[in-house]
Amino acid sequence: MQQWDVIVVGAGAAGLFCAIEAAKRGRKTLVLDNGKRIGRKILMSGGGRCNFTNIYASPANYLSQNRHFCKSALSRYTQWDFIALVQQYGIAYHEKTLGQLFCDDSAKDIVEMLQQECDKAGVQIALQQEITTVSYQDGQYQVVTPQLSRQCQSLVIASGGLSLPNLGATAFGYQLAEQFGLKVLPLRAGLVPLTWQPADKAVFEEISGVSLPVTAEANEVLFPEDMLFTHRGLSGPAILQISNYWQPGDELTINLVAGQDLTTLLTELQQQHPAQELKTALSRVLPKRLVEKLLELNVFQNQPLKALNPKSIERLVDSLQHYIFKPNGTEGYRTAEVTLGGVDTDELSSKTMEAKKQPGLYFIGEVVDVTGWLGGYNFQWAWSSGWVAGQYC
């Protein structure tokens, strides 16, 4: 029987960061993970460059049944604290768009930084560990794997969500929470592409690869970003963002001419080139292949611009600004970047991340019902929640 002060389950962003902080306090700390290497999700994120935080991260960028829960952790370990650590290690980075920070070189830089911090603090890491049972007796947790049993005072669950199962995602954290009587809120895939209804698929799959700037809206939330047509449905940042707010059966309203003054453009072109076809004019502001599909769907009738009147221009512009898609569903956890829902924040202390009814048991990162927008926000929640738990576990 091995004895530890702290065992952290999950060698991802939150788990490693928590372990580092706990070990800095002199706590004998072990990280267990079911994979072959640490930081698997970090390594593949941001196209291999890791969008490690966002300079605009604030509680407003997170979804949770309790919108206030994340405030404490995010204010006590901020994006600026993590940026300072990245700078300390001389890791080159850049802002890509909308405050998103990426490594110039590789996500490996972040994983190596965390490994070095673990080594400095004396964190032990055991990989390819399948936990069979966890029990609690006399103030100690017993964590059993086929290899051996380990005991600890503090057990930290940082095992992530169900997204990207090919990276080893499991329901372990949710099952453990329920084992100890904690409520787990319903789970669903988040930051995920949406799929076509059969009728839309028949039309739009032919323009797979076409992308354009749009505003995507669902349930009174909207995101101005790029949208991508795929063989299966809609993707791109605007769609991934809105997928967190879209519910099955909901319509999606897309402004296909976001940021364009189409009324003025068509009126001017009508005067300058009255014989020009409407589809040619629309191809100035929309991808040509999309214009052809909209024509096919009778969104507009092709005619010379001189045949338009102010009322018909207004109707056309309105139909392009409020184009309705009704997705069939999402692509699911296979391609989702995060898992919505999770361990109910009402069960946890926002100051320490410890379970209120189960002493010494902590939940951090994605397993908790806190989900960030696309753009580095979920990594910031991992760093912040991990840091906070690491001060107390």
C-alpha cells in the first residue's frame, strides 16, 4: 500500500497544474492517468499550437447552471498569471484573433513547461493506470489499480469530460462523483459541429469547404465569426460557439451578409450596371458556389438588377440576414471540444473546489459544470480551477 498526501486523477491541464501547486506546498503528490503520455488534449489543441488562454477571459465567457461559481477561481489565478509563467519559460506566443493566444512553435512547449514544473516541485506521475475502485474510510481514500493500492488524504478528480474519446476520455469523473453522492448535471457535446437534416444535406454537401464570415444566432445569443460548410453539416468558429447555446429542435438564424451593407451595394450597382444579373452582384459579397445553391433553393430569383425595386431589395436582404437552418443534431463527442454539464457546482466550494459533503474530494477542470467559449477559455478554467484546488488539497 503506497501512502500519498494527494492523488490527482488526470494528467491534463487542470490535473497537472493542481499537482504542481500542491507539491509546492510540500504535499507528497501523485498524478495518475490512463494514457501513455501527459497533456494529450494540450498537444492536439489549436492545430498543435495550443490556444493556451485568452486575454479577455472573464466570467461572462463561461456557461454553468451557476454563472457566479467560476468568478472566484478566475479572479485568483488569471490569464495574466499564466501568461507570466509562459514568459518565464521563454515560450514564444502570439495573439491570433479575438484575444486568443497560441504558441508560435508547438503545444509541446506548454507540456514541457508543465513537466518541468512538476519535476521542480517533486510531483510523481504514473501513466497507463486504470483505476478499478475508489473507497473512503477513516479520512483516507483508497485508489486501486490492477498494479497496486494507494492511499491519500486528498483525492482530486481532473479526469475531463466525454469529448474526444480517441484521446482516452471516459465517464470516470462523473461516475465517481455519483458514487460519493454528488449531483451530476446532464451532459452533452459542446463546441461541436452541427449536422444537416437530409433535405439540406442533399443541397449543401456539394459546397463542402466553402466558408464565409457570418453571425450565428440561437436562443438570443449570437456570435460573429466564420462558418464552414462540411459534408456533414455546419462548422467553423461561429457554429462551434453557438453549439453551446443551441438545443436539439432549435432553429439557427444565420446572417450570411454580416458586416455588409447589401442594400446600398445593390442600389449602387443597379444604377451603375442595370443589366447585371443579381447572382453576379451577390457573388461580390458571397461565395459564388453558395450563391448558386441559394438560387437553386429559390431564396432569390435571378434577374437583371434593373428589375429590382426597393421592396424586393429589402426582402432579399432580410432573407440573407435571417437565413434559417434547422440542424438535425451535433456530431457528438467524437469531434466536440468540450462537454457541457458535469458535476453540479452547488456540490463544490468555489473557493477550494472541494466537495461540500465529502471531505478531501476535489473536482476541477472540464468534469465540473463550467464550460468556456471557444478561444482559450477552457484552458484558462483548467489553470484557474487547478491552481485554486492546489492551494488547499
